[in-house]
Amino acid sequence: MIYFDNAATSFPKPAQVIDAVGKCLQGYAGNPGRSGHELALEAGRAVFSAREKLAQFFNIADPMQVIFTLNATDALNLALHGFLQAGDRVVTTSMEHNSVLRPLADLRQRGVTHEIVWADPRGEIALDDLRRAISKKTNLVVVNHASNVCGTVQPIREIGAMCRQLGIPFLVDASQSAGQLTIDVEQDRIDLLAAAGHKSLLGPQGTGFLYIRPGIEIAPLRQGGTGSRSEDTFQPEIMPDRYESGTLNTPGIVGLAAGLDFINQETQGKIVAHEKNLIDTLLAGLSEIDGLVLYGPRQDKGRAAVVAFGIGDLDSGEIAHLLGQKGICCRPGLHCAPLAHQSIGSFETGAVRLSPGFFNTLEEIEAAIRMCWQISRTIRTH
Ligand code: ALA
């Protein structure tokens, strides 16, 4: 089996992630913040250490502003539903995932309007178009950092600077970029950063986080037990308890911290260089195949480790099925991002997405290229 679906979730996880989850479950998975006994304290320390590691990774000054969530969708829902109120106006892009588009559609029914800035066929958003869409009445700008469909990267530093100058909060969906591209909430002027823990941060599924810049008012979506101020009828105001009701996913969070340790030890530079080598080889090989259309940014532009393509007018599901028969795991279809497919012109057939990761090899890339050649030849001889 060749796993090329790291954009859906990274696999395999580093051995130290699996080890850390196991050690937690076997050794100290008490309930963090709920008691003074040794297991609860150790779990609490492990969760805090993970918060610190995330803060350090994204240059977040106060780890208490990092809220653990179930995944990136959960983080985006907290940001959007917690921040926006009737009468508010949002500017966003056509490259967003349904984890942004669907909450915004729901909020529209509650009086929050949004304008979509359309990307070009390479998935790029023009800064000028974004600037034109933003007005004094805009309350929030939401931008997908790296497309889960075709890997196109948006210039968040420039967008962040523009938003800060205009005094408009900036929410970045870093689901596909966190761990792959450098993100610095200070330099990128990010007010709200949502990310998955189980993609390029190499943590287990069921992990994600939202960073909330101090001063940005987000209403909690859940109320409940926090282990703090139990005598209060109302949700405590203290961070991060305000947003973290209920027992946390301690083993998952510990695994996420181990994923960050792995990235820091290997270095992000080495991981990214390996993935870039895989992607460049894949792009070069696929670009020679007759009838194969590649989607995504120009080669001189940065991109996340995602390649999307179609062959002739074959449905992407059919191509994925043929690849799957040869043991290649990929994701076809619309990737929960229908407007991104409309932007790049693949809405009718969907696209086949290959997303290699750090543990893939050049031999595996070559095998995928050979398979795509075979599919292209087969359809031309029929
Ligand atoms: N958002 C994930 C993907 O792109 C699940 O496949």
C-alpha cells in the first residue's frame, strides 16, 4: 500500500507519537485539572506542556490563548459562531473548505452576511480583489492559508498587514499549512488561528486548536465542567477554561505534543525539503502524461504538499478506483471545498488528490506516475 492521503490525515504517525499516546494511556491518563492526585496532576502538566509547545511553534506569547478543539472544523466553528453577530459582514475566499463555508451559510440565516472573493484558475486570490471587497463595515476576514484541494498558498503576511492596518480581525484557516509552512501569529498579524492537529503537525485524529489573540471577544459555544470555579453558575472567564468544557482528549493532546517534538527534532526545514522533492518529482512526471491536467499554482510559487489532477474527462472517482486497485491511497471528488473546485475548473469531474508526506519515498512517487501513465494509455486505446 502507498499512502498518498496525508492531506486528509497524516499516516503513519511517527513512532514517538504512538509511544507517547500509549505511555499516557497506560501511565497517567487521569483527568487534567479535575483533582489534586498524581495522575490528574501529571495529565494537567502534559496538557500544559502541549499548549506551550504549540505556542512556541506559532510564536504565540501566552499559551493560555491556545484552545484545544476536536479538530480544525471545531476550531473554525468556535471562531465564527463565537465572534460573529447579526449585522456583521465577513470577507472570505472561494478557496475555503466547508468548515468555513457551512458555518457562514448558517450564520447568513442569522443575519451575518459574507462576500466571497474568487480565486483564479490556479487557486490564487489577488490582494487587490480582497482589498476591494473589504470595507469599513467588514467585521472579519477569513482566509484559507493553503488549499486542501490543490495546495495553493495565499499570502497571509500581506493580508494580515492589510487587515491590521484597517483594524479588521483576521482569521486564518491553517488546517493544511500548520506544520508545513511557517506561521508566526505576530509577524503575520493573525488574530485567530485555527488548525488541525492530525495533518502536518503529525498528531492523532481528534486534535486541533484555536489561537485567540488577547482582546478578541469570542463567545464560548459550550458551557460545562472545567474543574475551576465549580461554585459558579456561569462559565468561568479564565483562559483556557472559558472554552474547554468537558474532559479533554489528553492522550491525543500528548500525541500532538510528540508530533511537534518530532518536527522540531527532524526540523521543519528537512521535512519540507523532502516533501518538496517528492512533489517536484510528482509534478514533473505527471506533467508529461498525455491528457492529464494538473491543477494548482505555478511551479515558482510555494505550495503545500498537495497535487490535484484529472485525466481526460474521466470522473476523479474512477481514476482513484484504478489507483486504489494498485494500492495507491488518494482522495478524489470535491474534497469538501466545492468553490475551490469551481475556481480551478474541476467541479464537474472532481480532481484526484495525491498528498505525500514525510514518510513517503521517491520510489512510491515513481510508482504513482507509472500508474497514471497506464490509466492515460488505457483511456486512449478505448
Ligand atoms: N479536510 C480533509 C481533506 O482535505 C479531510 O481531505
